Amino acid sequence: MGSELNLYSIYVADAVGIAILLIILVTRGWRIPARKEESRILVWMVVVSIINCLVDILVTTCDGMTGSGYYYTLIFGNTYLYLYNLIIGIGIIHMIVKHIEQKTTGLHMIFFWLMCVIEAVLLITNFIKPVVFKIDDNNIYSRGSYYMLFVVIGFVLILYGYAYYIIAKIRNPALRYFPVIEFLMPILVGNIAQMLVYGISPLPVSFAIAFAGIVISLQNESLYLDKLTGVYNRYELDKLLKPRRFGKNGKIAAMMLDLNGFKAINDNYSHEEGDRALVAFAGILTEAVGSEGSVIRFAGDEFIIIMLRVKNFDLDKYKQRIFDKVDAYNETSGKPYKLCTAIGGKVFELGNGSTNDLVMQIDELMYEDKGKYYKTHERHR
């Protein structure tokens, strides 16, 4: 009776997981127009997770049934389940890094590939010698001596995601829209439960709940995103500059930027090309500040960068970083025009003045910089 109850509990858990994932898939909850790459990652993970739930049902049903067909179903099915936990774990961590930094560095990729190689080698070895899991003569599944290594790798990935997020959030509180701690918690709990209680399978539904949390978070954040460029919009600027969010003597660094000669791009190459220039420029700014600040599209080709908790605000360092990345883009873009930006920035005491005062000051500084540019270049706006 106990094993029968376990069987039905797994069916129910997997069915709930499939239901949650299908709702996300059918309602296109995964689709965030301003986060296209993250949307692609998310829909791919949802589809693979539906397959995971179905495979979990299949191997649960076949466990203990005699015959070579059932044996191979159990071998390949359980191999997929182990591989899935790794792939999805890495997929979620990759998505977290991508969301925060808008890129994945070589160091992260080395870490991801190391995890993949370790587990892939063990799973391949398992076909020859059962070291991860075993299917006995009665086609009954049991854990192998290296099972715990997979559990440890799962915990390492979760802790890595937590640590990366917490450090990034200290530097940039705007990450409140992407609550990694909350949506990684179901996976952590599912891992612990499946490790401690043999015969249950809460991980598939745990991943489904986590994906639901990711979708809700991204949809909530999208309210504060500019639909064209994917950076934040003006609503986010007002939220970031609310005095109650900071200490009495808090400081922030703010910069305003726009594209010199942007009107000429629209006039000479079309407004669609102008949009592409804005998207490229927003990407440059996002890459330049990373998790150290928030990029906001203020109006037209005007952008504002707010940095809240950077030590020793060195605006010249960030300006030079932006100029360097603009130059790098121009060298490789193949466009018939070159991007060029004017920048005005200042460090502010938060207790003094309003949001409008801050915007006016950096706007004046930006136009001073633009004036210097147009002393030697033709004015198109």
C-alpha cells in the first residue's frame, strides 16, 4: 500500500507540474518583449521541464516491471532525469547572470562547462558500471555511490545563484524586480526533500513552481522597462530616487547621455535604423555599467544612468568605459554611420533637491559636453 501511495503521489506531483508549465506556455507568460533572449531561455526550459515531468511519470510506472524494454526505458529515462537537473540548474543560473549583467563572462562559462563535464562523464560511465544509479535484475531503481555528488552539484548551483544575486543587489537595489532568493527556494526545498525521503519525486513540480515565480517577476519588471531598448523607463527613475530608500546622507551618481547626430541617422537612414541605433546604444550603456547601476531611457535618444552604491564614485572612469565601448561598437558594427555620445554627470547628496533638480543639472552638464562636440561637427538637431 505504501509503494502504491508513493506512486500516486508522484503522478499527482508531476501532473501539477505539467499543469503549471502548460499554463505558462499556452498563455505566453514566458514572453517578455524587452527581454527577448531571456524569453527564449525561459520557453526552452519550460518545454524541457514538461518532458521531464512526463519522463518522471514513465520511469515511475516502469520501475519493477520485468522485460528488456522496461530496463532500457529505466536506464535512458533516469539518465535524462539526472541530466535535466543539471541542464535546468545551469539554465536558471545563466538566466540570472544574463539578467543582471546582460552578458555571460568567460569565468561563468568555465564554471558551467565544468559542472556539465563532471556529470556527463559520470552518466556515460553509468551505462558501463552503475555508479550514479542502478537498475537491478528485477528492474528496480536504486541510487548509486555517486548519487550524492549530483545532489552536491545541485546545491552548489543554487548557492552560486544566491551569492551572485546578493552581491549584485547590494550594488544595485533595482534588482528588487528579480527576486532570485524567492524563486530558487522551491528548487532548494525540492532537492532537500528528494535527498532525504527516498521514493518521492518533488523536484519536477519544484522547478515548475520556480518557473512560475520567474515569469511573475519578469512580467512585474516589464512594467518598468522601455519596450524598444529593454532598459528601464521613467517610472523606474522616480522609484530609484525616492529619498526613503536611502540613508540621511546618502549619495548617488547620475549621468545623462544622448546620441550626437541622432536626427541625421533618422533622416538619412530611416527611423527603423534610428531605432536600431537606440537599441545598440542602450546595450552599450548596460554593458558598461553592468550590475553597478541602472540604465533608464528618459526620452527619445536621452538616457540616464543612476548608480546608487558605488564606492568612490569615479564618473570619469565610467565615461571612459562608455566611450571605449562606443568606439568598439563602431569598429565592428558595419553601419554607414558612427555612434557618438554626449555625457553629463554629477555626484549628488540625496537629501538636497528633487528628482527634477537632479535631471536639470545633469541635463545642463550633458548639453555643455554636446556643445563642445558641435564646435567641431555639423549640427543636425
